[in-house]
Amino acid sequence: MFPGYEFYKNLNVDDIYAQGHGLKESDGGLFGEYRNLYELEVPNRVLVIGSGTGLIPIIFSNIASYFGNPISIDLVDAILPNVGYGGPHDAGGWIYPDSVLNRKYPKIVCHYQKSIDFFSSLQFYEETGIKIYDWIYVDGDHSLEGVSEDLLNSSKHIETKGSILLHDFNLRSVVEATSKFLDTTDWKLYKQSKIGAGLGIIKHKEATLL
């Protein structure tokens, strides 16, 4: 069990979040995939789109701490009832200032959106003027249009050797949007896993040559 999971469990969050977003009771689920990719790439700057429950940025933060490496994480999610799962009690709960997540993990910088039109990535990039990331984790609007927009926007803000990680890669809409993106760009499917809700990892073709 990785450090930080007990913190998450103690908040009485339904295990469906933990299982779908990276953990299964004994074997760690997708956590092993994140850890292995981290060891290969050692990302310093990470953006998490969605996953406002906090589990994914907690996982990434703890992996970096375990290896003694610095990491900067931006978390952006929507505060919308029944849409943005921002915390264990209310949508957006983690994203608000002075939340438990903010207090315990101050290096995770939380941002929130009030619109889910193509979810968060376009609005986030325009408002912040950011940035180039080593990893971008996409778990926002799961519609075909939403995933397509997040992929297009994210591909403009990532290091050449970086990775885009797509959660819920078992969903048809996520797979279809990714396939269309790969067919029309120089990005390639690097790896996929069907554990939990599924994970797809894509990289620019230049990255595979480096």
C-alpha cells in the first residue's frame, strides 16, 4: 500500500473512486503503471484535468516524494453538482481554498472552473497563460467532443518527451476521441491498461525516437 492511501481512506471516500482512479485492494491497480512511468520519465511539472477527488495528484505527489524528487502539480476541476467530483462531500470540495487537500498537500495547486463546455483545458490555458508540462492527466469531460478538445489543447502544452495520460480508457468515447486524435496527428499510443477504469498513455512520435 503506497503512502497517502490511508489518508484518503480515512476521509470515508467511497472505494469506487480509489479503485477506478488507481487502486485495487491489494495489488495497487493502476498505481503500478503510474510509478513505472514516473521512474522512466521523472516529471517535474504535472497538470491533472479532472480527478478533483484528489487521489491522482496525491498519488503523483507521493511517488515523487518517495523517490526524493521535486514536483509541481496543477489540479483543475469543475464545480458542478453531479458533474465535477471535487471532494468526498460536495462537488468541488477539494478545489476550494483551505480544503483538507490544500492543507495537507500545499504543493498541489488547485484551480476550479464554473463551466463544463469542453471541460477545463481550454479555459485553464487561456486564463493562466501556462505553461509546458511533463505530464498531463486527462479525466475531464468524457464526451467525444470534450476528450477531443482536451487532447488538442493538451498537446500544445507538453514537453516533446512528455506524456498525456487518459483515464477511463475503457470508455468508448475516450477511446474513439483518442483514436481520431492519433489518426490526424503525430502522436502515438504508447501504452494502455484495462485495470480499473482503464488508462491510455500517448506520446509524440518524436519522444519515441529520443
